[in-house]
Amino acid sequence: MTDETEDKNADSATTTNGGGKKKSRGSAPRPIPVNTLEDALAIPQALKEYNGSNPWAPAELAKVLGVGAKANKFYYLSASSRDYGLTEGTSRSAEIGLTNLGNEFLFAPNPAEEHLALEKAFFKVDLFQKVYSYYSGGDLPEMKYLGNTLQGTFGLEPEFHEDFYNLYQANLEFINKFSKSSERQIEVVDPAKRDHLVVTGSPQKSVGELTVAFVAMPFSEKTGKYPDGFYREVLRNLITPAGVEAGFKVETARKDGSDIIHSTIVNDLLDADLVIADLSDHNPNVLFELGVRMAHDKPVALIRAKGTGQIFDVDNLLRVYDYNPNLWKSTLEDDIPNLVKHIKATWENRNSQTSYMKILRGKEI
């Protein structure tokens, strides 16, 4: 079988074992990736290095990886990256793009965050998390007893047992290489109990020193002015790098598909040291969150995409930074350092008498 041969039933027909050999499979669906997490990272890393972290046509991505665009090897690699939650799409999709998790790994500001992203990717494969939890993170038993558990408890067909063992062990060994520098050991985290906040970036400081910047921005594009995924790119490529460079741990409650303002979001909005509010599209949720923050007279850095209309007196009384919505590499090179200055200036002047509420109260006296 050549690299250019595309197997129409690639998910279940052929796999690669730990020794690199291919062996025929039956018709049972494959519940685990073909490639290790370490190998799968080649996909997001290529997107970052060769296409500015933007979605890319599979043929172009395959070219820089030195494989055939229709080769089984490329399909398996792209599918594995998808299964680990690092990218969206495979070689058979129109585009392959980074996920939030992929960006968390690629742009990790320190070893601890990098290690955490790898943990999340490992546990994206449901069977890995279940088995890890079942054995409490300890060593796996010999294959005879492991096989009994895999089949009897988790319903994994025997034909996949050897592949599972090799892949599971290789992934843990790779991930725990980061534990020495990050001082973390891999741990099971119940997805249902995870904090609603998505931590998008942190500066190089110890936990006790971190100053939090909470980002209030639209969750989705609803006016038609900007393409789908626009605000995700603003957060990932502009706000987060600028916030981290300004010395903040950047957090957001952004959750795709949700437009509900939860009480927890309001609490985090008020507890954050600084809020960065994106006024683009005049999103009602963002304006509500801005009002809550301003009513408590706490510092907020206002930003908006160029071309956004003015809102009430906010634009006249407080400085708003206008960023270029093209988000090209050249425009980001200008916007990021300027946004860093804007964020720092807002923070440094947090105790001044020119806040929105102080100005309004002054007018009333």
C-alpha cells in the first residue's frame, strides 16, 4: 500500500501498532487514535509555523509535512490530532484548524500550562480517561488482566488491546516528561467539575503574584459583519498575547453556543483585577457586563474593532482602543504592542479620578 492510496474505511481497516507495522483489522470501529499524542502534535505545530495558526487546506498542510495529501498516513495523523482535541477537521475536510486546546499548548506561557494542555489532550480520548481513573493513575497490569478489564468493563474489542496498551503507555511517558519542569503530575479531572473559566494565557509569575484580566466579549458573531470564529481569533491572537505581555493572567467565560450570563460569570467579572471589554458589534451581554463592572467603579480597558459606532457617553469620557479587524500578521504586529500600552495605562491609572463613575458623580455635584 503506497502513501497515495486512500483507504475508504481507514478508521477500522488498518492501524499502526507501537512497532510501526500495519496490520489488518476487522470492521469494529476504532475508539482510540492511531498516533501518539507526541506525533499528533505535528499537525498543530505545522499550522502555527507555516500558516500563522490559521485554518489551512489539507493539501497545503500535507505538503509542509512531506506526506501525500491523500495518503493514509496523513489521514491518520490528522484524525489523531482531532481526537486529542488539538485541531478540527481531517485530511478529508475542506480545512484543518486549531482548537482552543491546540492554542493553549502552542502558546503556553510556561511549562506548567504546557503540561496542563497535554493532560487535557490525553483525557480528550474517553477511554484513556476511564482506564486512568479505573487504575487510579497507577501502572497497568499485565496484558492478560488488562485485556479482561478492557473488554469486560470498557467493551474494547481484543483486536485493539495491544494498540491501546502501546498508545496509552507512550502518551503517559511523553506527558510526564513535562512534570519535572512544571512540578505537576498528571491527574484525573472530571469534566463536569471543571471551572467554567477558560484560562487562555498567563505571564511568567508564581500563582500568588498573578493579576487577573477578565475578558468580556461576544461569544459568537450574530450581526453578519464579521465571519464565524472572528472573536475567537481576536481573543487568541490579539487580546491574550497583549494581556500576558502586560503582566496579566488572561481569563474569559467564553463558551461557544451559550449566550446566558451566569451568576458565576458576574462574580468573576467583579473579582477580576482588570476587565478588558470588547465593544464590537454593541453586544448586549458585553454592555450589561460593562455596566455591572463600571457600577462598582473597577478598572476596565475598553477596546473595539475599527468601524464600530460610538456607544452613549462611554466613548467620549473614556479611552477606547480601536484594533484592526483584519487580524493580519502585519496588523497584529502593530496592534499587540499598542494594546499592551493601553492595558498597562488603564491599570496604572486605576485609582485616578477619571473613572466613568467618578466623572458622572462629579457632574451630579
